[in-house]
Amino acid sequence: MAKVCDICGKKPQYGNNVSHANNRTRRRWEPNLQRVRAKVDGGVKRIRVCTQCIKSDRVVKA
């Protein structure tokens, strides 16, 4: 299951953990996705949406 917002397409971002000794290990930042019942094409459907899309009213909840 891909961690992608169904509305805006937001995906995980990648970078490094950097320790005090400047050791670098890979890490990733996940988008804050929620499962929401929303109106899609006139019907009700469960979609995975990031919280920024919910707060900015890009999603019409059912």
C-alpha cells in the first residue's frame, strides 16, 4: 500500500539522520495520511488523504 495522498499526490520524502558525530543514516518523512469517507464523483468512497488537504477543504466529507 503506497503512502500517497489521493488528492495532492504527496509522498514520503527522504533524507538523513545526522548524529552529533556527523554519522549519516537514511530516513524518511511520511505524510500524515488519514482514511476518510469522502464524496468522489457523486458517490461515497474511502480515500487516503493528507491532513493538509482535509484542513484546506479540498476534500468534501460524506
